[in-house]
Amino acid sequence: MAEIKSCIAAPTLEVDILSEEVMSDPYPVYESIRDMGGTVFLPKTGNYFTVDYDLVKQGFASWQDFSSAKGVGHLGLEERELLREPGLLLENDPPDHGAFRSIIVRLLSPVALKKLRASFEDTARPLVEAAVARGKIDIAQDLVRPFILNAIGDAVGLPKEGRENMWHYGAVILATFGPVTPGFERAVAKAREAGSFEWVEQMMRREALSPDGLGAQIYASVDSGDIDEIQAGMLVRIFLGAAVDSTTYTLINGFKNFVDNPAQWTLLSEDRTLARDAFEEVMRHRVSVQTLHRVATRDVTLGNIALRAGDRIGLCFAGANRDPARYPDPAKFDITRRTAGHMGFGHGIHGCAGQMVARMEAEILLGMLAEKVSEIRAAGEPVREVNNSLSSYDQLPVELIRK
């Protein structure tokens, strides 16, 4: 853990960045940090923390100076209750990182994505039709969550039964990026009660997967000698957690944005070709996962902040995406905005390997709903979902107004 004396230029901010109060609406704190110069030291976590767009981008790009291998959460791998083995992509650096990432990238070729699109559309269509027919729904529980769970479940080749465990397991992964908090304890309790850890362990095995899914293709890399069985299971595990929760929660945030900004839904309803742009703006404006951390591998300077080897710094891409130096009027949700360069999927070699899948899922769901729905209205109080990484909603009651 960094000592305060190692902070040369960064001011100290006495705030619990992981409190449920802050994580429920973190942007005022991010703006306070920006007013203090963009980078601060947080005594509560013992880490540095930046919301400056250029510095976040630099930190993500410079993997030689800012390592992921000791964990990307507020605590190092050795300091936190991990409940899993470190990831082969997110918590790994070159040269090993590139070899594992290349396997995932090959799986998601343009030909594969075209096949996945047809499958995702088949999954989304009956869910959208049922939601529109009902009118009043919890759009988080009744539409977004089942769509993502089944889209990914079918793609990977999972059995139909038990897919809800991906949801519980993904929430635990996000929670383990920090210390034991009420949100952490809730996530772990739900997963343990459901038997999610055991289910995920079983689904990581070759024999649990259909022969025609992405999971089986990962295991083909074992047969070719590129990886071993354990590594294949860990790559399958990426789809059982990371591929589910972050996309789901960001889409839920997007629907909350449309409830709060009905004119933006009108734009999308009138022009469904804006669906991809709309999701990019959601990723910029209200991405669900807030921050990833890096550890300085040597004494290094980030901006005007001198870091010592071993110092941990939070690269807050959610805050960086609202940097007015990059995006004018950044708090405004505008689906016609030019969002190029947003860091909702990270940046550099550790940028989200499955981001094209997430984009496709969102484009399909938003486009299908916009075809049938002229307005999305609030129909009750939303229920927040926050933990050490996440700012979103567990429940979002809405009324869908049919065209």
C-alpha cells in the first residue's frame, strides 16, 4: 500500500470512494477530484485516483509502467478475498496476456460475429414482443437480464438450466475488486445460496459444453497444443462473468437515461440506425463499471504526479468519459454526440476483448425496442445496485408505450 509521503503533487481527498452513498452517484465526487486537478490520493484506500482523460488513457496504454498483474481492483490480489484464480486477460501482462487474448479474438472473427448476430436476434425478438405486450415491466429483470444471459449462454454452449448463476457470479467478480463491504457481502451471499460457484466450476469443463459453441472452440486450442485444460477453463470463465454483468448493467443505465431524457428515446424511435451510437453514448455517459487499477512497476510520473514503484492508481474511465476537455457539456446525454475515444471498454492491450459482442447485443436490443415503442416512462422507484466496482440498478420499473 502506498504511503502518503510518496504523494508529491497529488492533493489528498478524504472520501470513501467505495461507500454505497458515493457509488450510487459517483459523478459529484469525480467532479470534485477534477476541480482539485484531476488526480488525488485517497487515504481510505491508500491509492491514487485520476479522472483526467489524458492520464487515464496514458495509464491504460503504458502497460510496461502500469501493470495489471497484481490486480485491477482497489486492493491487490494478495490483499483481498478473491474467491477465484486471477484472470488470464484482465489480471495478466505480456507476453502471456497476448497469447491468451489472441484465442478470444480469433473466436470473435467477423464470420463468427455474423452468426452470433442471427442468434442474438432470435433471442431478443420474443423477449421484446412479450415486454411490449405487457406494457409495464421491470426492464432490468424482465428484458435486459434474460436477453444477455441467454444470448451469452447460447453462444458459449451452456445448458439452459442454471444460467442465472452467471448473473450471481459476475456480481461477485465485480465486488472482489475491493474490500469486504455490504455490497460485497450481498453478492457473495446470493452466489453461495444459489450454488453459483459450483455451477461455474462445472461449466468451465469441456464435458459441460455443447460441441458447437464458443466454449468448445476454446477447448480446440487445447487439442492444438496452444493452451492446457486449466487455461481453457479459465478462458471459458471469462464468458460466464465478465461477458454478462458489465454489459447488462450498462444497458440498464442506458434505459434509465432514456427514462430521464425522453427526447433522446424519441430520436432513437424515429431513427433506429442510431442504436449503435446510442449505446456508445451510454458507455461514455453512464458506464456501469467505474474504475480499473494499475500498479506502478517503477518510479514513474503520470502527468505531474510522481509515483513510486508499487503505488496503486485507479484509472477512473467513468470520470474520464466526462472530462470537459474531451467532451463538451459532458453531463448531457446526447445520442447524436461524437463519442469517439470514450474509454467505457478500457484502452490499450487490456481493452475489452469482447466489446464487439457487447455492441452488437445493445444495438439489437435497442433497435428492436425502438421499432415498437414510442416512449419509455418511469413506473416506480428504481432499486440501486452498487458494489466495489459497480454503479447501476437491480430493478428499473418502466412503462413501454407502444407505437
